[in-house]
Amino acid sequence: MTRRSFLAVGVSLFVSAYGEPIRRVPVESSNLKSVGFDLKTKTLEVEFIHGGVYCYFDVPEDVFAGLMKAESKGGFFQKNVRGQFRFKRISGGK
């Protein structure tokens, strides 16, 4: 069985190194609007409530899984993603 990228509702503006957009799912959070992950490239894509879509690179799959399971997705993001990985803003934001 082949592992595939996490499928979601939102489609990224960012195209992975393999030429496929990262798909995001809406999440319940006061800070995050949607989240997606590409297993092949280990790219985490986050859309924020107040604007902006960011890609975080070389993110381990277990960090993504932890984010999706976390009761407080914003809190998990602050502690385990922000400042821990290279990133690039790909649209909007402040």
C-alpha cells in the first residue's frame, strides 16, 4: 500500500517538488483556518484565520499527526512548529 498525501478541502497555491498542490482541511481553531501535509516532501501548509498561508519544510509526519490530534491546534502549532522549521509565506498575511 502506497502512502499518499493528506487529502483535504482547500487547495494550495504552493506546488510541491512533485508538481502536486498540497490539499488542506479546515480545522477548529481560533488561530488556524486550514492545514495540509505532503508526505513526499514533508511540507506542512497552514492557512491562518487572519490571513496568510505558510509552508513549513522538513516537518516530520509525527508533528503533523500531533497537530491534527491536538485539542488546541493553535497551541500545538506555537510550541511545536513555529520557530522550529524553515518556512515561506506563500500568500497574504501581515
